[in-house]
Amino acid sequence: MTSQISTHTMPAPEDSTVSPGQIPSEQPPKLKGRQKLLQSLQRMSSSPTLTRRGRSSSTAGYRRDHKASLSCVSLSSPSYSPCLGNGSSSQLYGGLNPRPVTPGFSRSPGGPQDANPRIRVVDTDAPSVSLPRTVPLPFDVRPASGGSPRAATPVEVQVEDPVPLPEVQPARTLDFWGDMPQELKMEIFQHLTPQEIIRCSAVSKSWNEMCYDGQLWSKVDATEYYSKIPSDVLVKLITSGGPFVKELNLRGCVQMREKWSSDGERIFNLCRNVVNFSLEGCRIDRGSIHHFLLHNPRLEYINVSGLSTVTNSAMKVIARSCPQLQTLNVSWCSNVDTTGLLRVVQSCERLKDLRASEIRGFSDEKFTLALFERNNLDRLIMSRTDLTDQSLKALIHGKDPNMDLLTDRPIVPPRRFRHLDLHQCSEISDSGLKSLAHNVPDLQGLQVSQCSELTDESVMDVIRTTPNLSHLELEDLENLTNSTLVELAKSPCSQNLEHLNISYCESLSDTGMLQVMKSCPKLRSVEMDNTRVSDLTLMEASYRIRRRGYSDDFPQIGLRLMIFDCANVTWAGVREVLSSNAYIPRASRKPVSTVVTVTQTSDTGSSPETSTFVKPASTPSPSPTFPNEIIQLKCFYGWQMTVDEHTKRVLRGDLAAASRLDRKWADYMMATEEAGAAGAGARRRRRRAREAERLYNADEDEADAYGGAITALGGRRRRAQSGGGCTVM
């Protein structure tokens, strides 16, 4: 419901000479400003045009209070014209007094002005009446009954709601790193090395918090930076990871010696989920080791090799609190023996890998019988121990096994060993090693180096019955002969053999090694230093490597040969290997077109027609660019620098530079041998040696100054010009 506001007349000065209903002779003074505005509003609201418009006059009737009412007309209606009458004349108001009675002014009760009704607000409640839109006066300029501004409560002003304009969104700047989720930031940091993460921690405070977040330090491996990182930073890394740390490798961190006593308890309380733990070469007290083992029951890998503070008490703690242990390395722990290891073997059912080099007590059959009964080890390292033939038999056959009457072999379940290390077990002989035959079918690695009492008989028995053997260490076996190598070439394991070590076996020569090179296609490493092999073995190895093919990719190292101090190996054999590494088969000759003649005979008996055409030959396939694999050679120290440089050039694909180096080195070696030979022409040979040395040290990219034919291997050969020249060539 809309309320209409009644207007009030401004008080005019009283004149006693003017009678009611008479127009005064003098006009009142002109009003200004606010008073003028109010007077104009009074004129429009009381205009007589309301009667002409057919609107009922407000004086048509009286109410119970005997006072008339007058409605206000909307100022915005276009149907009403402005009133031009004089507001001071009472005739314009139909005898009504537009001015309210001034407070304090009294009139006679019988005066004509008492009958004039007052102008007041009229509310229309009829729903059928359409009210025009009204604009009320501002509250502070509305006149009160006494002519002063109204001080009453303001009337609510109704204003149409403006049309909402679309809000202009401010241009949003892209903060790539700030808007990135925290998970993605952690994923990015996980691709950095620990050194890079520590350097990034100095960028800002927020980066420092991210760099020391525990998610980044689930693996703390100080192997690469143990000598550069201070102990305080290392402790901060470990404690930042806290429960996230699963792999803790402190190998060689001797700077942590004092931190174990001061911060050890905090580290133990935070790191309770470690799975792989390594303290090799670290300085730590006995109590700290025990506390750490007690607080980490999920340990699966423990490496405490070389620690004198590790004793049988630590083995007792491991047996009690680490039931999930799979790998234990206690090599070179001088205070540990098989008594402590026996508890670990009996308690840790998941133990797969036991490394116990230089541990006392392996001569005790009680411990080896416990290993036989458990039969769950894949790797057993017993190098440099007091292992005897009887304890080795107890490990493989057990105690008093049943014997097979036909084969005279014990009937026992096969052992699960895959890697067995008996290195430097000086008390082992053929009797003990033969127990491995037919009982370790899954054996892949066998090390019996420096077991001086072993002969061909026991080694050959083991080789025949281990078809999966891939690594064989036979170093420094004086009684070994070429028969073992020949048997190795014939055995089933020849197809899987990858590594062979026969160093210091002075009885072995080309007779056995040539058979091995021919029969073992997967060889990757052969150590033959201080043996009687010669250049023939190197040539056979080069030929076998060339047969592995060629391609357009850069070559890779396929075979490593060690021939230190081999008296029968000369520089010619070394050069044969270098030439083979840079050898590329020549492309086939240009194809020749074939002339084909065709004779056609018709059925009518006419003379036959002969036509000749040329048949083009097929385009040859492009020749390969690089060999697939090459040989990495370790030889006499005087030649090693040249061999290494040649290998680098071949690996980076610069075969032309490698061939030039090969030829110059061959010329240098030939001239050196000629210069050192006795007889006539010594001055000429010395001059040639100086010239060859100059060519050898010259720039590699210069043109070749010597002519001559190129051999099939890409090298250059030159016949000696004197009878007492190079004996090898």
C-alpha cells in the first residue's frame, strides 16, 4: 500500500486590515530557495484542475471529526498542468485556509477560519484503485506543522531496483607454481638428486619446507655424498623423513659418530618403518645398534659388515625382533661367530641371503646342519672362513644320508643355492667340492678361487651337473689344466656362461681358451691375466664379436678381456682387436644390368621374331654403419692409453679417427722394434722411429702421408725392409 504525503502551507504574515475572502492589495515578498520550493508544491497539490478532471473534491464530505481531506496528485503524472494561480489568494482554495495555524496564535471561536478543514494524508486501501507512482520529499526538507523542518521518523522511500549490471571480473594472473597441487610439487622434487634438493631448500621458506618434507626422504642413501654432507644436515634429513624412511644407507658416514649419542634416541623414535638398513663402514656404538634394531621390526635387509661393535648380542636382538629378515651381511665382523648366526638362521624363516666372510666357526657341523635343515638360502658367502670338507658335506648332504646303490650318491633333496662363494677356503679339497655335483642344479655362480688343493676332477664334476652356471671363478688354481676348459666348452652350461676368471692359472693356454671362445656365445667378461694365452685367442675373440652383427646404432661393449702380464700376447694381437672394433664390411659392388633375349614363333609358320631387353639388377641394401658390439681390452700399461683412446672413438661413432689412430700406432710400434734391433742400418731405423713418433703425436685430422693397401680389417700392413726387423710380422 502506497502512502501519500499531505502538503503544508507556509505561514504568512497576519494582516488585520484584510478580511477573509478578500484579495490583499499588497503582494507578499517573493520567497527564495527552500521556501519557494515548498510554496510551489502547495500550489500543485491544491490545484482546482482536480475538479475539472472529474475527480471528486476532497471537500465533498466530512468525517466524524468534521474535518475535510485533500488528496495529493503525483508530480510525475503528465495529465496535470502546473498551477499558475497566486498561492496567497484564498479564493484559489475554495474558502479553505492553506496556511496552518501558527503555534501561539489564538483566533476567536466564532471566526470564519475555524470552519476551514485542514489538509491531511489520505490512505487508499481499495484494491481496484490504481495508485500513481509518487516521489516523496526528502525527509530533511519536509515542513513540520510550525513551518520548521520535520523531525519525525522518515517515511520509507520506494525506489525501483536498478537493472543489475554484470560484474566485471578482474584479470586473474596465472601463478603456475603457487596454483599447482602439493602432490605434483612432491612428484617434481622426487626426480631431483639429494644434493639438488638440499640446494633448492635455500630458495625460500616455503621451498625449505617442501624440500624437507618426509615424502621426499623415503630413501636416504648417502653413498654418493657421504664425504661432503655435514652431520647436522644428515640428521635433519633422517628426522625429516621420520616414519617415511624405508631405506637408510649410511655407508661410510663416519661423521655420525657423535650424533648417535646426542640425537640417536630422536632418530630411533621417528624412524620406525625402515626396511633396508646399512651401516657398512659407519662408526656407531653398540647400544645405538641394539636400539635401532629393536625399534624397526620390519627390517628385511641389514648390512653391518666391518663393524667391530656388532657382536653375538646384536645377532640375538635380530633373531628376536626382525622376523621378516631376508638378507644379512655380517662379513668382517670380528666379534661375530656362528653361535650368533645360528640363532638368526633358526628364528628368521624368510632368510634368503647370508654373507659371512671371515666369520669363525664354520668348521662346526652344528651350524651347517642347521642350514641343511632350513634349506631356504639362495646365496651363501663363506669366503676366507675355516670351512672344512666335513662341514661342507654336512651342508649339502646332511648327516648320515641314505645312499643310492646304483650311483653311490646320497639321496637328499636338492639344495636351493644359486650363488655359492668358497673363495680362499684353503681347507677345501676335491672330496668336499665333489659333494656339490648333482645336488645344486640351480647354481648360477660358483667361486672357488685360491683353493689351492682343487684339481680338474672335482671342478669338472661340478661343471657337468650345473646347466645354469653363468659365473665361474677359478683364479689361482695351480693344478688346473686345459682339460677343464675343454670340458667347460662341451658342458650344457656353455650356452649360459657370461663370466670366466682363470687368472694366474699358468697351465692354461690357447688350447682350452679357443674352445671356450667358440662354444660360449654369451661371454661378457674373461679375465686371463698371467696365463699362457696368445694372440690367437684375441683373434678368435674378435671374430666372434664381429659375428654378432652390425647396425646403424652406436656400438656397445660386448666383451671385456683382461690380458695383463700375458707373455705370449704382443702388440700385433692388440692391434688385431683394435682393427676389428673399427671394422665395417664393404658394400657390395655396383649391380650390373642383365641383357635378356626373347624369341617368339607364330602359329602361321612365319619367321620367328626376336626381341631383346635389358633387365635391371636389384638395388643392393645399404651397408651397416657401426658394429653392434666391440671388445674392451685391458692390456700392458704401456699400450693401455692408446687402447682406451681408440675405444672412446669407436663408442662415439668416429670410426675414421679410430682407424687413423690404429695405423699410426702400428707404424710407431714397427719403427720402434726396427730401431731396437741390432745390425746394419741402425741410423736409418732410428730416423724412421723418430718419424713414426712425430706422426703418432701429430694432429689426428691431418691427411695420411703414407700410401698402401687397406686390409680387410681397415688397418695398414707394411713388410719389414730388413732381415732383422719385426719378428712378429
